[in-house]
Amino acid sequence: MPPQDDLGHDDVSFNGNLVNVDVTGNITAAAKEGIILNRHYVHWHCSPTRRTFLTGRLPLHHSEFLSDVQLGDDIDLRWTTIAEKLKPAGYMAYWFGKGHTGYKSFNHLPLQLGF
């Protein structure tokens, strides 16, 4: 299945959009066999949404802005990531896609955050 990006709640057929059944059929099949995140709200910028998903904290807690090359777009190292939470339950987590949520230091890299 190709990656899905910039989809709204009503864009996918598993949320009742029958117009897009032919377009979102694969993601609907995957959703029915997996997990549907129906309480993960997105921010209007991609970086705060990504940090929110990884940490479980709202953009209000870690900045609502896009990446700043000078300041970094890092995750607060005091917070636990979803990968770190899933590991004790026997899951393996892999980081793929945009990695700009942590190049501030070695400790901010995905391998140091449970991925």
C-alpha cells in the first residue's frame, strides 16, 4: 500500500465516504485489519502533528510551529515516545519517513528514542 498523507477524516471510505471507496480501498482494508486512530487530532502544520503522534502530547506542549533550522524541531527528551511505550509489550517500532523531529543531538535520533 502506498503511503497516505494529507488525508482528512472524511476523505477515507472507512469513515463513511462512499465516493472515495475506489481510491481509499487499500487503506480501508488495512484499517479494518489493524488499528484506527479515531482520537488523534492533527495540527495545521505537519511537524507539530508528527511530534504529537510520537509523544502523545498536544502541540500546545511542544510548540505549534514548523521546524526552525536554528532552534531545531526536537522532541523533549524527558518525554516517552510511542516506540518506547510499545517495546515492553513486545512490539518493534521502526522509524521511516520524515526524520526532522530530532537532529538536535545524538540522543534525539530515532535509535535513541526506541525505534
